Amino acid sequence: MTTLLFPVGHYLGPHYLAGADQPAGHRVRVGASLRWLGTEPEVLAWTLAHGPGELGDPDQAWDRANVLAYGRWLAGTDLTDAVTRLVDRRLLVEVDPDGAGAAGFALAHRLRSLMLPLGPDPDDPDSVLLGTAGQPELALSELGHAVWRAGSRTGTLWDACQAVAGGDAGQPAAGSGGAAPPAAGLLSELLSELHDLLSAGAAYLDAAEGGSDAGVEIH
């Protein structure tokens, strides 16, 4: 499986110093900390890591190579160094959904929702719509929707997957023959849909509570 690239944090916008025409940086909230994207390549790399959205194939595995390729295509910019810096600072994270590190990723991060559930998709009864009032933005699988919901009330993404796998997500657990899917398999399925959530602005990845990303980082 391809190692996927995800952004961490909630974008808070540019920060201007008094009298300045250009922003001193762009603010990103991660847990209790205020983090910074200090250069335009970093802003572009972090933004592109959310997923291709309408720019690309929705079935495309969104990895480091694709982020770099889209940076060259959209802005003629080499994002290699920017991606490396952001991975080192944990504002970007790479994970293989089926690899040994997926559970560690899920234990270190949580999913915070930013949109509303709008009920079943009339065009696909196996999917659930997310969006704002009267404005659907994307459709998730029932299991993906269940983890999205559980993410708002659990401390980590792994806890959310365990809650859904155990049938504790506000709706019955789904799976073959009515059995609850194991948390690891559910995590893999969610990660395959996560870029859809992130690129639509329906959720963001945050550091797990009690993690090491406390305080204020200024660059």
C-alpha cells in the first residue's frame, strides 16, 4: 500500500505584523499549541497534503510524490524541502494504512469534525452526506461516517475506531454477517477516505490530547 501524506492541524489564517503588507506567517493550531507555516512553499505543501479535491482523481493515492508533482504543476515550485521540514515538525505525517505504523499514527492523533451530518445520500443508500445546512459537500461510507462522529468524543483516532468496532458510536456496528469490524481494519478503511474529509473541510487531524505538541512554536 502507498504511504499516504496527511496534514496535521487547523488553519487559522495569515498573521500580519503592524504596518506590514505581507504576512509574517500562517497560523495552524495543533492541540493546545500555535504553530507556524513560515514560507509560501510550506503553506502550499501543507495545503496540498489535504488532498487533490476537484483538481485530481478522487481514487488517486495521495502521497508525498503526488504533493510534489502538484506543487510543480500548480505553482512551478519544488516542495521537496518544505515537505521534509513539515514532516520533521509533525505538521505533515506519513502513514501506510495497512502498515505496522498505522496504529501508532492513530494513537498519536485524533479526528475533529468541522461539518454537520446531513443523513443518507439519496443517490447511494450506503453513504452518508456531510456538509452545512442545506449544502452537502461529500458522501462517506457508513463506517467512515461512524468514525467521523466518534472522533469528536474520543481522545484518539484509535479510540474512535475501537468505539465503532465495538458498536459504541451512536449507531450499530456494521460488518460482514453483522459482526463488528476489527479496529485495525476499520482504521485502514477510514484512512482511505480521510483525504476526502480533509480536502472538503469536513474535519481536520489534530494531535492527541496529552501529546508532546503543547506550548507555542514560533518560526
